[in-house]
Amino acid sequence: MNTQVVELIILIFQLSNYPNPFNASTTIQFEINENETAELTIFNTKGQIIESKTFKAGIYNYNWDASSYASGVYLYKLESNSFSEIRKMILLK
């Protein structure tokens, strides 16, 4: 009987912001796996980039100050070589 060992690698990452909806600022939480870097991009519904930053492996609580932006829906995207995820957040003033 042939026995094969199959290794299953599951990539788990957390991407969320709180509070949501928010007024003035929100905290975007995420984790980046070892040996990776990821780019966090915040943009409006027209696709215009508001802010973009690169992060190395680790756990982050990134505070986004949106006090100078208009009320509305904004999107944030976390992207690395192994994953890409987009979430929405709502700024209410």
C-alpha cells in the first residue's frame, strides 16, 4: 500500500478596522506572515489612492486619520505575494 503525506498550508490573516462606521479616525488591524512584506492602500470609491504604506512581517494596528476627508465610503486593500484582500469602511461626520 502506497502512503502519501500531503502537507496543507493554510494562510490566515486578519484584516479589519474598528470602529466602522467611524468619525475622524479608525484603526486598521492586520497581520503579515513571516518572510513577506505587504502594502496597505486606502482609496476612495473613484479609485483614487488616498494613502499607501509598505509593512514588513508582524502584527499591526494602523491608525488612519481621516479628519481631513469628506464623509463617505473608503476602501482599504492589503496585498502581498500570497494574498490580496479589500475591505470597506464608512466615514461619518
